[in-house]
Amino acid sequence: MTIDEAFHRILRGHWLIIISCIVVPLSAAVLLGRNDADLYEAVARVQMGRDLAASNVQADATSQRVLGIATSPGVVRVALDKAGLQADVGAFAADHIDVRRVGVSPVMEIAVTDTSPDRAAIIAGSLTSDVIQFSNVGDQQTVEQRRTEVKSQLDGLDKQREQLVSRLSHASPGDVLAIQAQLSALTASQTEYERQLSDLDLAFLSSSRAVLLDPVRQPTIALPKDTPQKAILVALLGALVGLGLAATLETFRPRLPTPRAIARALDVPQVGHLPARDDSPRTIAAAVQVADRLALLARRYGAGRVFVVPVLARDEAWARSLAPHLGPSAGPGSHRLECSVLGSEWVDPGENPVAVVLTPQQLPARDLARTSSLVEALGWPVLGVVSYEPGRRRLRHAPAGDPGPAGSPDAPQQAEVGRPLERAEPVQPVQPVQPVVPVGPLVPADHADVDPVERPSAVDDEGAVDRVENEEVLRR
């Protein structure tokens, strides 16, 4: 299968499914986008410390820390209660709270969206104050606890030192050395604890503090809706789904979407195309051109009769009405072959018969299997494929220029198709003439056969009807 054939079989053969998969979700996305309420965004800017981030990873870590504080269930619940909004804490935090960093700087934006600008401003203000308070005060509890522990250790060392000093005045010479060793150990421990206390004080003084840069303001302009982006995304997804469905249908129910694909499946050329499935003058004119081509192709095989093989059984009656126009034309010396239909009625094939396949311009591949098997079993040469536009059959009258042979097997059907329209004019019956003895002068011999009643010419009526029909075709 070539790329062009795959394109025709999937896209052109199932274009309605693909268009439906695109239009239906696209319309739904546009309709839902129009019905969505307007959202307002309240934003506050906070500086988390003085030092710039060394990398994007460090900046992301700071923003994630702020996001973790702002989306904490307790913090969000307090903010929602202040705004008087009863909503699910987790869903609101996931859908309406966002933290954005400004480059690699310590500046963070805390954004809150809501359908009400007042509620958005209240919630954003509450979250911002909680983030600043926790960032500035949250770590101080640990520092103060450690300072308290270090001071208690120093106080214990001071008490032990005083006890040892009081014992030193009345101690024996042997105990003096032991007390001095203990005092030296207490001095070393006291020095270490004093160093830790100094580090804690230095860390507290040099710790970064969160500062509010831009307070929350009540928004006045709604956010632009993302309906176009959603519609484009939905259309792309629908196109992929439609292509998948079309490919699946083509895999399990293959179709032949063009006459060229049908001819390729039968390994024969396309001989011609009929504009409609009817007996209009335009269709008959196209059939006459096809007949000339069939006569030219049949000379390769020395054929004496051509058989029309309709792919669909319902086309047999129409093929029989079309066969006279594919056969010899009126008058001597016609170059066309006798044409018959290979269907439910027996027709003697004669010597060297050939076949031509009559098919719609597109059809399922399984419908062509029976015709392919039949042609292969017969072993007759297949001149080609004649396609037609599927549609409702309209019986029209054939033009008078190609009535077909009067003695062909399909002459009765030809007479039905090629019969001109008769005008509904009253015709007076002609009374038989009684033989009388001439009294006056004799009638000249050249006037003896003149009919006393003038009849309308059938040829003139037929030509007038054909002209009217041709004008209708041109007007359409």
C-alpha cells in the first residue's frame, strides 16, 4: 500500500468520523469555556532572605518551602474561614493557590485565584501573613530551646566549680591534686558551652528574615480565559482519536475509497467514470465515450462481445438499461461490440468474450471479493473498471443520437429507455376510405399516397425533448 492510497483509505474513506471526533469535543470545550465564571487573581510579593540563590535548584527549594507553608491545611483553613468560603481545603489549595519565583532571586509571588475579587484578596493576605510569620518566627523556637539547654549546662558547671573551690581550702595535700584536675575539666567544658552559646547568638542575628515587598491588592480585572488553548488541545486529541478509529476500522473493515484503488485491487485500468447512477443524457453521453474506449481495448483480444459485470446486485437492472448504449450504435459499420450484462439472466457469451466491471467509486473491500472471484473463475480478459457516482437512480430518456441496435438482445429495454416523451394531444381517429368511382379529373399519381390527416413528427418531438433535457443539464 502506497502513502497516497493509505491517505485516501484512512482520511478520505473515514473523513466523517475524523471530523466528528474533532468537532464534537471542540464544540463542547468552547461551550464549557464560555459558561465558566470569571476568575480574579490576588498577588503578594515576599522576599525570603537577602542572599541570592546559587542555582535554580536552590531557588526551587525556596519556592517549594513557601508553597509548602502556603498550602498547609491549617493555614488554608484559617484563610478560607476569614473569607467566609466553605470549600474543600485540598482541592482549593491544588487549584487556586500558586507560588511563583522571580528568576533566581529570593522574591516569591503568592497568588490566589477565586471567582470573587474580595475573597481572593482576603485569602491571599491571610496566606502571606502566615508565610512571613512562620519564616521569621518558626525557627526561633528551636534556637531558644537550644540556648536554654546550653545555659542550664553552664549553670551546672558553675555550681560544681563553687563546690570544688570550697573543698580546696581544707583539703589534704593528696586531695588538692584531684580537685585541681576536676576544676581543669570543668573549665574546658565551660569553654565549649560558651562557644556554642556564642554560635547560637550569631546564627540568630545573621538569620534571613522574610519581608513583605508588595501587599495584596483587590483585583479589578478578571484573568483571560484559557478556552482557545483548551480548544486547540481538545481538537488535537480528537484528531488523534479519530485517526485511531479510522485506522482501526480500516484494519477490520477495509474500504476502497477511489476508483483507482478498486482498479488496482483488480489489477486492471480504469476505463471511465459515469457522473450519476441514472439514465440522464449526461450519463448516456459518458457511457458512449466509455463504449468507444471498450471497443478500442477489445481489439487486443479479438473479442466479439463485452459483458458488464456489476459489483453490486442492485445495479443489475440499471446495467441492463445502460448496456444498449455501450453496444453498437445505429447504422451500418459500427465499431462497438455487442454488450450484455452478466447477471441473473443467461446470455450466450459467444467467442472471445471480454468483461468490464461496473462499480461505485468507493465500496468495502469485501463487496469486491465476489466479483474478483467470479472474474478469475471465468478466465475472461477484463478490459477495466467503469465507476459511477453513487446516488438515487433517476430514470431519464436516452438521446436519440445513439438508440442502440434494434436487433440486440437488450432491444426491448432499449426501446423503453430511448422512447421519446409523447405529447398529450388528442388525435382524431381516421375513418377508412371507401373506394369510389372518380367522377372528376383523375388525381395525379404523385399525389396518390398523401395522407389526408397530418400527424406530428416523432423525430421533431424527440429532438425537442432532447434539447430541453440538455438545457436542464447545462442549467444545473
